[in-house]
Amino acid sequence: MKLLSIAVPCYNSQDYMAKAVESLLPGGEDVEILIVDDGSKDGTAQIADDFERRYPGIVRAIHQENGGHGDAVMTGLKNAAGLYFKVVDSDDWVDAEAYPRILAALRTLAEQHVDMLISNYIYDKVGVKHKHVTRYRHALPQGRVFGWEETRHFRKGQYILMHSVIYRTQLLRDCGLTLPKHTFYVDELYVYLPLVNVESIVYLDEDFYHYFIGREDQSVQEQIMIKRIDQALLVNRLLVSSVDPYSVEDTHKRRYMLKFLEIITAVSSVLLIKSGTAESLRKKQELWEFIERENPRVHRFLRYRLLGQLANLPGKGGRALALGVYNISRKIFGFN
């Protein structure tokens, strides 16, 4: 059995996917790299097949009809033979120095069946000299197994994302993880839904994952997100409807899950405000009404936290203030 399965979802990725895959190859026989060609129309399939031919037993090319990022992740999970599972997007890469230390930790964790490994990620943003790194030093114990009761306050912008997490493969299967097809931003579901089953965690203070930001057509570019806001809203609703945080007994885990919902819902709301159309403002109201119908307790938590109050300030002045806070946060935390 492999130690780590790494899914690399690819759609028309011929211009940059080689960098992602090549950064993973030093894992050697401990790692299987599952290149999932999601119905690409360029040379992605040929590049994937070439990697498989050159690295048999390490790289596997999987071809499927286009189903979107989430469907490609699910295909990777379905085919994974590793004890642990990670997703590396085709325009990202992993750090050469941190990689062997991550693998060494996983070898130890495999014997203990630890559920989740967390590491740091770098916003590798084009044109920015100082690369912002998201670390968890003040929120999590370092270098040992711990439970949710030992977690501390997560700062804004410090939430666990797909970039920072490696899950135990069987945990992902046991929790019944499913991701919608033809939908962007499903990485939020991928990270959030399995948390109910996570009991044991390890945090390594390693700058492991390079999250590239710079392609004009990238899904996290703000104008692209506004254009695809209906998909973001679908994911937001699924986050609320799929899991009730108040059914989670562990108070520390519940608190984290509620705060995760808070930041996602605030971003959805701000993007709708930023769009500025009457239709967008109507969609914002409908989102909050949906949350209230679906889970009144979650709605009360979200609505009367600071971000919820900012997102729902009345009038043009209120909306301008919300946007101002959002823009300052972008500069501080480096997100898009």
C-alpha cells in the first residue's frame, strides 16, 4: 500500500501542470500521483500519459469526461491506494525542502491512524515580492498528535483550506464525502464536511504548499468569483445544509466549524455587495433567509457576529463600510 495518494485535477492544464507533477515526483515509491484529466481539450491528456509512461508505479493518468474540479477530486479519491490523501491543483506545487519532512511525519502517523495532518501554505501571487504564508502556530500545538480540545483561537484568514490539509483516505470514504459536479469552490466542502469525523490531528509548521495566484482565468480572481457567484452560493448553502455544527459534541470543533461558516458566508455576501446590482442584493437577502430557514441557530450565530453585522449593514453607506473592511482584510491576509 502507498503512503500518500496525491490527486492532481487537470483541465486544459498543458501550460503549467508539469511543474505541479514534477514537484511531487521526489516522493518516490511512497507516493502515487493520480493525474485526473477532466475532459481536457488541449495537450493535457498526452502530458499525463507521458508522465505515467516515464514513472510507472508512481504516476497514473486517469481520463474522464468533463465533470468539474470536484468530480476530478472524487475520481482521485475513488482510485486512491494510499493511506493518506491530498489534492494538489495543477497550477500549484509543493516545496522541495518541506516535502520529505511531510512524508516522514506521515510514516509515523500511519501507525497511529491519525485523521488529519495540517501544514502551512504560501500565497504565491504574481507580482508580489512578499509572499504571504498562512501558518497555524498560535492556534495549534506543533509536531505531535492532539485533539480538538487543544486547539486555540483561529485568527481571521487562518482557516484550514484544501492547501493545508492531508486527510486519512479511509476517513474521507467513511464520512460519505461527495462533491457536486460542474461547480467551482467545492474545496470548501472538501475541507469542511469531513471535520465531523476528525478526532486526531497533527500540525507541522512547514511551508509546504505553494498556492499560485496570477492566471487571468483563475477561479479565485475576484471578478471571476463575481461572475460565478451562483456556484459560490450553491457551495455556501451546501455547507449550511449538510452538517449541523450544533450536533457536534466537541465544543472546540463546533466553534471552529461555525467560524468557518462565518467567513464563507461573509465573503459570499461581500461579493454580492461588490457586484452592486439589484439582483445581487436580492441574492444576498435570499442567502441569509435560506440560512435562517435551514438552521435558525446557525443563522443567529452568523447574523450577529461582527462579519454578519457588517455584511448586513443597511443602505449605501453600510455597504461601503463592509467593502472597506473587506479590502483592508485582503491587504492584511493576502487572499483574493
